[in-house]
Amino acid sequence: MALISALITEIRTDLSDDDSTRFSDTQLLNLFKKGIRRANRICQRNAVQFAKKKITINTIASQAYIDISSVGPVDVSDLDVWNGLFRDGTHKEIPTRTEKEWETIYSATGLSNCLFDQVNSKVYFNGTPDDAEALTLWYYPTIDPSAYTTASSTPWSGRIDDIIMEYVGIRAKNIDEMNAQFDQALMTDMENQILQAYMPNAPLVVEGVGWMGDMD
């Protein structure tokens, strides 16, 4: 990862603005914030591996929910987008239900289903766990650059610094154009660069034909 100030220095050379006469640090910082927000949604939408996070949480015996804003020593308040909840003992996923599905479940035993209530920072279970059980939660953490300064470090361990820098540089060069088509093309290019670089790290899911596959 790098400090945004260092990336701004690099971009200034590309913009022929080493003396900061065209763009202030604040202007370029705002473009970095926009680029980071857009890159974050691209990573989430395409399930890019490095953008995910996992954490171990524990159920509470005879309690049908977990407060994920403070799970014992674990704080999952940075959860932005749910990816999956798994039982460590059986390595099976606990199915996540929509609100409509949840309200129409008549009965269930063990950890048959779960509902993620993001507003109240709770995960509800149907049915109630009998014992404390370790679970692994995979999710996309919140990436909020609104409070970033030029002294802030870039997210994701700097993996896509060059891609974000290119986005910022091209936006800066065309900042006076106000061309929506150009902006869309720039977004597409940014997405393609991220996917070409990191999608090879994602596992391929192959659907079999029946439990024994195709016997013909």
C-alpha cells in the first residue's frame, strides 16, 4: 500500500503539474476518493477475492441471534456486504433467507437458516442453537474513503493502486469535458483492468450432471 500523497506526486508528473498550478492536492484527493469507491463496488459486484474478509464468530446457547456489532472480543461492525456464513464443525453453509422467506418459515431445528438484519447489526437463526458453536463469516468490509486525507494509505494492500491512479489521471486530464460517455468508458476500462488482473485468483465453479456426473 502507499500513501495517497505519494500517488498524487506521481500523477502530477503525468499531468505536467509538478508545481501544483492546475490541480490542488484536495482536488486530486477527491478524485482518489471517487476512484476508490468505484473500485470497491466493482470488486464486490464481481466477487474479487482480495476484497473479502473472514472472521470467526460464536453462537450463544439458547439465543436465536448474534449481535455482530460486538461479538465478544470480535467486532463485525465493518460488515458492508454479506458473502456467506459457515459452520466450522460441519463446513456447511447456513442458508441466508430473504425477509419474505424468513417470515414464512414454519419451523426449523438447529442452525437451519439465518437472516442478516443489517440495520440492527444482528444475525437471526431458525432454529435456536442448543450450544455455543463456532461459525465463519465471509463478507465485504466497508471501504469508506470520505475521511481520507493525503496522509491516508490506500486500501487492499495497494493491489490496485496503479489502476486507481490511471483512473484519477485520466479523469483529471478530462475534468473540463463533462462528457458522460467518456466517464462510462473510463468506468468500463477500470472494471476490465481489475478483472483481468485478479479474476484468475477466483475459483471456478463447475456444475456437474447429477451426483455421479454424465455417465454417457
